[in-house]
Amino acid sequence: MNTPALKGPYWVTVRQYRRTLWLAVAAVIVSLAVIGGLRIWDAQTPDQLLQDGYPIPSDENRGFRALEWAMEYAGGGMILLPLLVGAFVAGPLIAREFESGTYKLSLTQSVSPAAWLRAKLLTTTSAVLLVTLALTGVFRIGWERAAIFEGGAWDPGPYVATGVVLFAYLLAAVAVGALLGLLIRRTLVAMAATGLAMGVVLLVLGAYRWSFLPVKTITGPTGPTLWTPENGLMMDTGLLTASGARFDQSICWDEVNRTPGLDGMEDGGMKLFDRCLTRHGATAQYVDYHPSSHYWPTQLIESGILLALAALAAFAAFRVLRARLP
């Protein structure tokens, strides 16, 4: 790549990993070609209209089915992007320099250890954020159409790929990768350790992100299913007794399943189930949900946690570097 504006260790870093940068650019171009091509294929088949005039893709629209499939895998790939970035920073970018001893050459060129590490991290971070911004744009091109039949931005893939939290994950991945690369100094081991560390971060935050803010609850009489308003995210649903206490439906299902002759009942035991609910006083239902207004605050809270992790890991990385290369 042509880098006339870069000097010193920044220029060296780009030169060292120019093939990786070109591969990243190629990945963006290929992604755009695939998603753009699928959108064009999808547009060749007109949508069918429901009775209320709402358009939906027709059953014969193979382009839309292929786009759905592609977006599902694209969302998973965007989730895994921080693991790949962290492993690259920890392994080839940092640990391999110490494993092979090539960092010594850089330090003989009137470059301090801190300036050497800072150049590597800033160059990598800038390239990663620019490539990710382009990939996010490509993802949105496909998701605007594929989201018709999907769960929307609440699903893990779109949540990460269409929000600000992905960039916070990447900053954390760069900082954690740098720290582990400096501590381990073995390429493959550092890559594995960083992948494991970022995997744990992804799993933990993914499991608890919808606990950051309290859910809202709506109630109604038993009968028609309650739906979450405001295109919200349903977290829990169940029955309530007359006193307002939540009732565990499994009690009645267990009672029905223990009834002799259940297989011969035409209604599958639903009358027994309804009588059990009446006996226990279950007269209403509830739905716990997150309204759409919780989406961006949750993104910002999760991003704040990741930025704090990135700051701590970066601080620790420079402390380790100073201790080992004063």
C-alpha cells in the first residue's frame, strides 16, 4: 500500500503487514460483491402482498432465501471479528517480534520501546476500525432487507454488527492482545490465550447484557397471547394468580402428564390443564420485555465496560513493556 504520510515505526508496521491490509481490503470488496449481488438477485422477484397490503418476499424468491442465509453467517462472522483481531495483535504483531528478536532492530533506530509499541497499536487500531466500518456498512446493506423475517437488531449478530459495541470490542481486543503478547512472547500460545480471553468476554457480556437495565412488565387476562409493544425484546412470559404472584405452569403440566389415559384424550389433556390453572387461581398472564428505548442505552453500557477493559489492558501493557525494556 502507498503510505507517503507515514514515517518511522508507523511506516515500518504498515510495510510489515501490507499483505494483511490488502487481504482485509479484499475481504471488504468480496463481501460487498456478495451482498450486493444477492440484493440484486432478490430484487428480480417482486414481493407478494398480504391482505392488508404489507409486502413480503414470495416463496419463489430464492435470492431472498440466499440473502437470509448469507446474513446469518455474516452476523456470526462479525461477532467473531474481535477474536481474530485480538489473536493477530497478540501473535504476529507483538509476540512474534519478541520470539524472533526482531524488535531489537526497531529499538536501535532511535525509537523508544513505548513509541515502538504505540506505533504498532495505533496503526493496527486505525486499520481495524476503518475496515470494520466498511464491513458494517456492507452488513447494513443486506440486513435492511433480511430483517423482514428475522428478530431484528436484538439478535446477537445484528446487535453487534449494527451498533457501536463492535468497535468497543475491537479496542478491547487490541489492548488485551497487546498485553498477552507482551506477557507470553510466544506467537501461537499468545494467539490462543487472547482468543480464549476475548471469547470469555463475548460470552459473559452476551449472557448478561439484557440484565443491565430492568425489564418492563405488561399483564392481561388469560386467553389471547400478549405481544411486546414497541418492537421490544421479550424476556419472560407466564401466568399470574389473583394475588399477583407468578405461577409456575410446570406444576399443572406435571399433573396432566401423570394422568392415566392421557394418550387417548382428544384434546391432549388441555381441559385437565385448564382445570388445574383454575384450581390454583391463575387468572392472568404477564410478559417481561425490554422496550426499544433500551437498545442504545444497553449498547452504551456494554461499550463503556469494554472501553474500561481496553484502558486497563493498554495501561498494563505499557507497564509490562517498561518493566522489561526500560
